[in-house]
Amino acid sequence: KPVVFKVVPIEAPCKRSEIRREAEMLRRLLDLQSQHLIRCYGLYEGRYHSVLIFEFCERGDLLDKVNANGGFSEDEVRMMALQLVEGLMVLHSNGIAHRDVKLDNVFENASGLLKIGKKNRHS
């Protein structure tokens, strides 16, 4: 099964604790059973990097899709909004705020399901 690795360099002790908090929150999400949230399969902590392991969404993010297609129809937007609201409701009802929902943090799997996640900005 293909996965995505989010590699985060550890430059300071505070960065390591930030990654651990993110990993713990992502582990909590595994129990929520929402089909609209990216799955985190695990965390590896090395001396200089932490690596989070996520599910792979074959169709990429919505920003790439907008750039390729020039936009979406009203019906497409309606279906996307319903999926995103479902994912956000699960997060919020469990005391989690994403705080960075945007097109390039929403991914589409091979079945067309949208999944809320967060791109790696540490490359």
C-alpha cells in the first residue's frame, strides 16, 4: 500500500515536542473513523528528523486540480463542501481545530473521496 512520508528536520528541542504533539493528535484521529480525514499510520523519531507516515491520496490536492481544470462546477463544489464539512465536524466535535484549511491541504483519493490533511512545508 503506497504511503506518504512527511519528513521534519529537528533543529531545536521545541520542534521535537511540536512534532510529538502533532503525531499524538493524528493518532487520536485514527479512532475517529472519518473517511474525510487523512490517516496517520505512525511516527518515527530519529536523531535529526521525525518522519510521519500518512495514507497516500492518488489524485493529489485540490489546488493542483483547480490549476489543471480551471475550476469546478457548482455541483462539484457542493459535493466537495459536504465532504469537507463532514470532516471538519468530526474534528471540531473532538476539540481539534485544523487552522489551515485551504485547497492544497485537501486531498483526493482514487475513489474521489476528499480528505483533510496538511502538506509538508519543511522541505
